[in-house]
Amino acid sequence: MEPIGSSVSSPRFDDRSDRVITDDLLARHMTFPNVLIASHQAFLTDVALDNIWSSTVANLRPFIAGCRGKALDNVVLPAVAQAG
């Protein structure tokens, strides 16, 4: 497994769930069933890494158990195209 890293455009800090993804590479990778999109983890202190690990595992457990979509606590769902 390799990260796509710097090939993805700038990080997203704001809630942009109401906007269409303009990053073609990211949008393409999100269509693959074997790709996990995870945020960049910049802090490398022991406490930060422990919190990141705990949060990641807590988010993965329901997914591994078969939960999908709105059944997950932390999920970004694709925007629904607006008729117009």
C-alpha cells in the first residue's frame, strides 16, 4: 500500500461537503474499493500518536464489522448532484 501523498492538491481544513471535488486524482481514488482515504497526520509526539491511533482504530472497527454509509459515525458521503 502506498500513499498518494503530494500528488493530491492542498489539504482540506474546512467543511467542503457541499462542493464537488475538483481534484481528479483524489476523486478517482475514492472510487476504488481497495483505497482508504485518511487525513495527513502531522504531529509526532507520543500523546498525539496515541490519540491518532486510538481514533483511527475506533473508526475502523465498525467499518471492518460491516457498517457502511450513514451507519458509521465518521463518514464523508459523496455529494448528491443538484438538479438545475
